[in-house]
Amino acid sequence: MKQKCKILVLSDIDSSTEKIIKNGVNLAKIVDGEISFFCVKKATDIVEKESQLSAMRTINEKFLEVDNKIKKIIKEQSKNEDVKINYKISFGNLKNEISKQIEETNPDIIVLGKSKSKVLSFVGDNIIDHVLKEYSGTVMIVSDNNLLEASSDISLGLLGNVNMFSNKFTETIVSYSDKSLISFCINDDKLDSKNINDSSKKIVEFVFEKGDNVIKHISHYLSKSKVNLLFINRKKQDIKSIIKNLDCSLILTT
């Protein structure tokens, strides 16, 4: 039996959760995967200075509230999609709970969201940084403004020299698209043809001079080229700046 791609989706429950799960579902359709959705919330966001009995009652009420919201989202997402979605809810230290979940599920790809708002605790606690430290595999960071569609019409981009067949799942994503790959290079950091397994795939290349505004220029051309998903080597030195400033869904590869 063919082994399915294990996709771990991480999120709090907020206005972007449905979009994050939808992106995870469409990714699962492309790579033939199944989803584990992990919702984790800070215990201190739920319980402040209360008695033990009152705190337990508050936690139970919040658990039921979150559970109902997740069930509703999953039911809506699964209605017309043949994708299995399991879920788990946890209250506690965000980073500790996420580390335990990564170890428990051993995912092939982790999906999480990105928000410009620093009000959201899930983003404000540097969860993306933590995931990159704890997990050495492929990570997808979802943009609120750019939904990934499970369509051969998706437009894929590359930033710098990225190994497109570092694993079978990233290779599957590339093969799924009928469009040309769009390569964005800074000076000599160009795509090595050996890193593209599909020799028939046409590549359109943009080369930029290194400078203070280079990421801003790349962001402009990403939007202009209507790239849905950008592949990046997760070991790039300026990866934090790239994640913060590019308004596009990203695949961070190994």
C-alpha cells in the first residue's frame, strides 16, 4: 500500500485558521496526503488568577468551544474533499506542546500560517522560528492573501538555488503544475539545472542585484508574475527577513 504524505497543520483558532486548513487540504490533494490538525493555545490566555476549581471549569468550557469550532471547520473543508483530517487540541506552553506533537506525528510536511499582526500570540511567540529549529523537514508557510489551489494551473516560483527533488513530495508539487517555473535569483545565487528533476520543465528567470531593497523588488515581481507558491532553501541566512517580507505562500525545503 502506498504511504500517504503526513501533513501536520499548526494553528490557533482565529480568523485565518480556515484558510490555513484549506491550504493544507489542497496540499494534501496534490501530494496524496492526510492531515493532522493541531490546535494549541496558551494556558495563560485561558486561565488567569482563579481558584483551581474555577480554572478547571474555564478550561473545560474553552475546550468545548474550541472543539466545536474545529469540528465545524473540518466538516466544511471535508464536505467535498476526499482528504482525511484528524485533529487534536492542547492547552499549555506553545513551544513545548508543538515540540511534543512534532515528535509524536513525525510529519513529512508542516503547514502553518503567517500574520502581519503581532497581537496574535501564536505568531508573536516566534512559532515559525521554533518550528524551524525543532523540525528539519519541509515547512509550508501560508499567506492569508494567496490560497493554494489543487490545480495544474498553479504557478510555482523558486528563490535562489533550490533542490526541487530533495524529497518525493516537493518533486510531486513541481510535477503537478503545467506552468513554467519562475526562478528569482540574486546575483550568482542561480538555480542549478541539476536541482530540477523534470528536464522538460521550462524556466523563466529573473536576476536581481544584491541591495537593501532586493526583497521588496522580488516581492513586486512575485505579485506581478502571480506566483502561488515559492520554494526557498530553508538554510538561507536571511530566511527570517524573506518570510516576513514576501506576501506569498512559501515552501521551505531542505
